[in-house]
Amino acid sequence: MRRIDLRKASAARSNTIRDINRQIVLNYVRELGPISRADIARETALQRSTISLIVDELRLDGFIEEVSGESTGGRPPSLLSLRAANAVAIGVDLGAVKTVMATGDLAGRVLEQHEFPTDKDIKKTLKRIVQCAQKLIGKHQGTIEGIGISLPGVVDPETGNMFVPHFNWRNEPIAEILTRATSLPVSIDNDANAAVLAELWFGRPEIREVRDFILVLVEEGVGTGIVFDGQTYRGEAGTAGEFGHMTIGSGAPVPCAVGSRECWEAFASERAAVARYQKLSRSNGGADISFVELMDLALRG
């Protein structure tokens, strides 16, 4: 018997079952589409009438559409496909160096992208994010359903509390400010958790089919996204993957965001790799280099 946390448990209602079936049908269309109603009914063992009802709801909500399949001599079959023509979400990758914003469709395709330097003044950065979001919303005439933000810090998904060591931002109401400015729901998460979620949904098949894995995200800092049984695992207060400031030695080539030269971030971040290269190359007359340029050199051997 599985032990349930009774503080967070809620009994299943009829609409709970309907929502689960709706998600199952939508996932079949996303993963296997174009697909027929009959094939979904056969795969899920749901009644054809239930499938038809759910499909009609998903069509009205604009998530799926009917397309014609190949004819084998008679009338072409009617198949279901994900409706991915319009932008449905705005993604905000708030990074330590730059912020990237983009619109995406239901298939995860990036439709339009903009970027600008991240200012350590949270008010200035939020002003740029709001301005860009409002422009993107205006371009797509009501098709945007929500906004997702990833940032390089600890995020508690239950309370919304956050801490970004690189800028010393603590519990800034980023989601609330953006919701007030755009009237859209806003989700906020740690950057490694967002990256592992992207791999889980849109990564290569050999990754999407794995139920348990860990993604290591190396940027200005170091963090991990953890997947257990096909779900992102965040742990207590969202700290499960936060190992970047774990002490592992001394005398790292750069200090971490909080000034230590003893943790993973100080030894293994992009800045650490560049610092090592510059120390070695300067003895041979080498110039300053970015991490992207360093990776290009490495890939060229």
C-alpha cells in the first residue's frame, strides 16, 4: 500500500477522472498524431463515446484539430493532430548574463525569440520582461495562454519563494508583477528543473522514454534537474537539485556567486572553464575568450 501525505491529499471526483482521461487523450494525439479516434479508444480501452466527448472538448479549446489521412480507395479517414499553428505560451529564461524570451506552440517549437542583458537591478529587468511580454501578447491576438519563467536560483513551487545568489534576489514577486501586467497566469521554476522538463517533453526519444534520470545544467552556476518515475522531483522547498554550492575542495579558479572558492560552481561552471583556459593560454600569448568560443575550439580539437 502506498503511503499518502494526508495534508496534501484530496479525494477523486468525477471531474478528476475526466481531467485524467483528457490528459491521456491529449498525450496520445501529441505523441502519436495524426491518430484516429478508434486507435485512441483501442490503446486506452476507453469507450468510443468517451473519446468523442473528450475530442470535441479539446477541439473547442483549440488544442487539437481534424486532418484528412491518406485514402486507400474510399473516403479519406479523419485523424486527430495537435493544433500547433499558433503561439500558446511565452517562455522567459532569466539568466545570470542575459534574458531570453520566446513564444512557443503546443509542439514546443520556438516561433519568435528576443534577448537582452539581465540587469542586476530586479526592477529594471522586470520592466524589460513586461515590455517584451506585452509586445508578444499583442502580436498574437489572444492565443497566449500563459507565461513560464526559469531563473538560476532556488524556487519553492508551493510558496513562490525564491533566491537567486548571483544577484542576491530574495523572494521578489516576479510572477505576481508579471501577472498584473499581462493578466496571464505565470509559472516560475528553477532553470535546471525547467531544462529537465523540456527534455522530458520534447527531448530525444531515448530521453523521453526514460522514467528516471538526472540532468546536470552547467552555466554561470551548476545545478541539476531530477526526474523520478517520469515526474520532476523538487524536494523540500524546491532544493532537491541544488548541489552547486556543495563544498568539494579549495582553491578553485573562480569564486562562486556568494564568494566561495570551495564549491562545485567555483570548480565546474562556465566561468571556471574559461578561467582555466585563459590561465594556460596567456603564457602563450592567448587573448580573452568567451565560453561559446572555448567550446568551438574544443569541438575543433
